[in-house]
Amino acid sequence: METALKAEEDRCEPGTRLVRQHVQGSIDAKQGLLEHCEQDIQAAASLLAQALQSGGKVLLCGNGGSAADCQHLAAEFVSALSHDVVRPGLAAIALTTDTSLITAHANDFGFSHIFERQVQALGRPGDVLLGISTSGESENVVRAFRCARLLGLRTLALTGSGGGRLLGLSDVCIRVPSGNVQHIQECHITLAHVLCMLVEQGWTTPLGAGTDWSTRHEK
């Protein structure tokens, strides 16, 4: 079977071959999540759910594509991932969105402090800091994690296979078993959806009398 697949791949146009290679690589990385990361995924979801159901919040930080993932996940928590689950908005703040704060602080004190400063200002014991870094070595995320631990926040990291310095600074670190940055990023957004789904499905805080938390609205 493998020989036949290899022969078929050799006959493909270069563009088709690249598509197949990339998609198969992404599939393999996600298969690795199932084989190696399921326990950490469950632990991460429990960490998030405990904080949110206790009145805490989730702060998220990352750079580039990881910054976009932070905003994406924060939006899912505050709004809703599934319209089939009736729940209140969950407190989540992406520390990647305030361009005035980020550019002012980076200009005056350096880019490596932009998340640390926000954690210092906004973080409280019982909150969770979720950092996303394919290498686990992003200096501004590492500094934010150190600050978070000093302030009594729990820490959750999504990284690549090594974990970098974030591994030693995390209560839970989900390490995608891949060395390909693109496939790691693709797994990170999958993990974001899975974590939000698990938190939603396990939501147990009773709704207040007469309160309508429905995400649906009349047209």
C-alpha cells in the first residue's frame, strides 16, 4: 500500500504533491495529539474550568499567529463556541489586542515586557495565564509566566514538542509532538477549540432565577 501511494505521489504535479504532503503532515501531528497529549488536554480543561467556575478569568498571550489564536480563543470563551450550550459569557482577555498599551510600553520599556506588565495589572490569584508559543521560548511570554507564578496565577502553555522554558513554568503544558511550526500552529487552534468545548460541556454553575444566558436572539 505504501509503495502504491509513493508511486502515485511521484506521478503528481508539484503543487498537488505539496498539498498532500502538508495535509498529511497536519494529520500526523493531530494524530500525535491523540496518542501523546490526551491526559494533558484533560488536565488543561480542568484547570480552565475550575478557574472560570470560581469567578476567575483567563488571560492569554502569544506572538504573531499565536497572538491571533489568543484572540480567537478569548472570543470563543466570552461569546460561545457551540450554540447548543446555554451558558454565561466566560471571562477571557487576550493581552494581544490593546495596540496603544502594547506600542507605548514596548517603545518605552521594551517588547519583552508587554505581557508581563498586563499580567501584573490584571492578574489575580485564581486566574489562569494561557501562553501560546511554538518554541516555548518567546521571551515576553516567558516573562509573563514568571510574573503570573509570583502573583499566584495558574499557568497553561501550548507549545511544540520541546516545551522550552515554558515547560518548567507551567502547571500544565500541552506539547504538540511535531517539529514543524506550521503543523504545531494548526494543532494549537484545534486544541483551543477542544479546550473551549470541554469547558462548555462541563459547565455546572447554576443559572440565576429568571436569567437568560441564551446566545440565540430573534431575527
